[in-house]
Amino acid sequence: MSKQELVVLGQDGADGCCPTLLTAPLDEETATGLARVFKALGDPVRLRLLSMIASRDGGEICVCDLTPAFDLSQPTISHHLKLLKQAGLIDSERRGTWVYYRLLPETTDRLAAVLTRPGAPAPRSTATAS
């Protein structure tokens, strides 16, 4: 399995949807693939980068807009973005001298499906109104 592949769980159609952590034990290959993605998300800088990319209007953001948000060097930011890309969470496109990043929602959707309890109601927001 390459570093950029995320194992797709439960391709049996809508009736036999994705198994979750609570419905079936993970096999070794699936666990390894998921661990790589969760490891990429386990760093606060990478989690913030992913959030900045995912929440951007238009669905993409230039690296020139990401770097100033952190008190880190450009090579360090590039390293974190590379790890997110290797985990299959983001993709990039070079345009001239700049690189633009976008979320790969199919990966985050699969992660959400794996963590969802079968038959559980949709989670409620914990945000409070001001």
C-alpha cells in the first residue's frame, strides 16, 4: 500500500455501509491506514492547517496565506502540509510560484463513518450562542 492511499472501508453499497469501530474489528491493513491518517491529525499545527484549508471559501487556499498564521518557518509548514498530503487528507496544485491546497472530503467522510456509532443520532454542536 502506498503512503498516499487510504483504505476504503465497506464498498458493498448503501445497504452494507462502512463498518465502524463498534461493529467489526479492524484488520491489520485497515488499522495501519487509519493510524497513518489519525497520526497526521494528531499534531496541533497539522490540525489547524487542515481546518484552515477545509474552512476556506472557495475550497482552497494558497500556501502564502497559510504560512503567516504560524510562528514557524516556511519549510516547517511545508513539511506539515506534506504529511497531510501523504495521509490523503489534502491535495495541492502548483500555479506559478504558489501552491494551492484543498481538502479531500472523501477521506474525512471515511474517518467520520468509521467513528460513527451505528444508528446514533447526528452529534449536536457544543457551541453556545452569544
